[in-house]
Amino acid sequence: MASQIPEQAPDDTATAAGLPSVAYYSDAFMQLERDQLFSTTWHAIGFAHDIPTPGSVYPVMSAAGCALLLCRDQAGDIHVFHNYCRHRGMRLVDEVKTNCRKLVCPYHAWCYELDGTLSRVPHKHGYGKHDDAGDNLPGLARVRSEVWAGIVFVDLSGAAVDFDVHMAPLSRRWARYDFDELRHGRSFEFDVPGNWKLAIENFIDIYHVPYVHPALNKYNDMTDHYFVHDGIVLGQGNREVKPTDNGAHKLPEFRDLAAEARHTMEAICLFPNLLLTVFADNLRAILVEPTSATTCHERVSVWFVGDEAMTPALEHYRNVVADRFPVFNIEDVEVVRRLQRSFESSGFESAHFNPFFDVNVFEFQQLIAGYCTPAS
């Protein structure tokens, strides 16, 4: 494996080596990603609307292969914990819960508050002699977390850069959008028969649009795009997006946008596993969750702008705008499936990049290679 990881590529993308094909189906490489990438840097694991009300609990498996719990306590605050009991390591929660007042271990009934505090140890001092104060024992193992635009991020190491520093390239770029105005509207989910990196790379690839998505290309033409690459922010934009359906400009838009921005779309990867598309009237997020070396799962959320956008009178237009996505994403899933099959069963070794169109994919692969260096 070590000999197949490319060295730092030269500036000329046309002569650079891509990731080896084995990186897209090897269990060993996936373990490198878990240990050296997802366990060490900020990455997305869920959405605030997964836990919409106090007492909501949502179990999730992070991209690092670590079982976590999203909890909203009675004060409405969001917490992320490792999903195990401090006593003997039993998994605390296996299913989504609502109106939950406490977390009770199914093994020995140790009891935790939704802020993670251990509040009861039954029979701690003998039969019937319970400890209702936790006896200063540690509560649930807390995970460093932040919420941005309704998306929950974690740093499993506790040692990554400050979240504001991590997000700085995107915060600067999208400063004109007030994401506090967002209201969750629709969700979709897709099982993808391909490595998670293929789903990311396909998303930031403009090159394939006219060939795979002819209907999309009619109002989001490849030739109108510009490239976005700023550290962990990789993707593209288009200032001439003009959908032909009857949802265009029928929903409330972000306030104080310049005239040009009303027709602007930007679609980016926030490295490593979050895909974001912003329009004048909505934000779409795709959380890409690795499920094996050769499969992944996409959780898609669409947010609209302001309370008015969520009224019954605008339901039709919300649906029109949201339903644009599944049509072409189904086409993308098929492309990823075919890529995965080819990587596993052909003599393909690594990409030979187009120096104009493939800079984003090249930079994404370089970020992966920078984290996932096997021990020599």
C-alpha cells in the first residue's frame, strides 16, 4: 500500500498522480481514513433537526466508525457523547428517541441526564442502597462539537483547530448569507454503491454535467461555471442559474443579496465529507457517510429562508425546488456505481487529470493523501 500513495504532486495538475484505485475499495485504506482523517479533524455527523425538541436523542455512527449520541437536553442545548455507558461499556441507545427525560443503560440501569451527568447508580452501596448523586463518578464521555447552519460537526480528537478557524474559508466566502434565517424543509436519503470519495469527487466535478445531466445543463450550463478552491473548500459556482420550472424566485430569498447573487449558485465540498449548495432561496446539504470501503450513505437536507417560506401557501414551490435534486442525484448514483465496479475489476491504476477541469478533484485527492499516509 505504501508505495501506491502518491508523493506531493507537482504544480502542474496534468502531470500529477491521483490516488491509487485501491484507495477506493481497500478495507486497509478505509481504516487509515478512520484513524488519520476522521478521527483527527472536524467532520459532519448529523443535523440539528435530527433532535428537534428537548428530550430528543439520535444515535449515529460517525465516519470514523465511532458510535455517537446527539442529544438535546431539557434546556434545548445540543450535546454529542460517545454512545456507551461508563460502567461496563454497554451501548446506551440503538434507536431514535423523543420525549426522553433520562438515558438509562439497558445492562445495569445506570442513569444519565441529557447533559451527560451521571445521576443514579442503582444498588451502588448494596441491595436497595442506591446512589442518586453519581458519587462524583464521570458522566458520559463528551465529544467536542459545534453546530453551523443546522449541521452538527465533531472533533473526536479534541485537538483539532478551533472550529471558527476550520470554517474560516467558507465563512468568508458566504458571509453575505444569514444562515440563522434557515428553516428545515425537506430531507432525502440515498444508499450509494460506491466509495464515499467517489461521491464527493463526482459532486465537485463540472466536467460530467452535459454528458450525465443534460436536463440540468440546460439551466446550469457547464460553460457558465467558475471554480472554487480555497483550502478545505472545493467546488464550483455559476452566476447564471435560471431554472425553467415554476419554482424559480417564488420563495423568500436571503436578505440584502445583490442582483447578481439572485441567480448565483455555489456547490462546494467542505472537506472531508460535507457537500453544500447555496442558492438565493435555499441551502442544500449532503452528508456523505462511509458505510464500508465500497459503499456510502447520503443524507440530504434542504433548508428554506425564513418563516414565510414554510407557510402552507408556499408548499408547492418548496416541493418544486426540493424535488430538483433527486432527479439528477439518481443519475449521479448510477455513475458512482459504475465507477466503483470499474475500479475494482479493471486495470485502472489512478487518474490522469485534465488540467483545466480536474483541479478540484486533484486537490481533494491531495488532501486525502496528506492525511492518509501508511506507516513505512
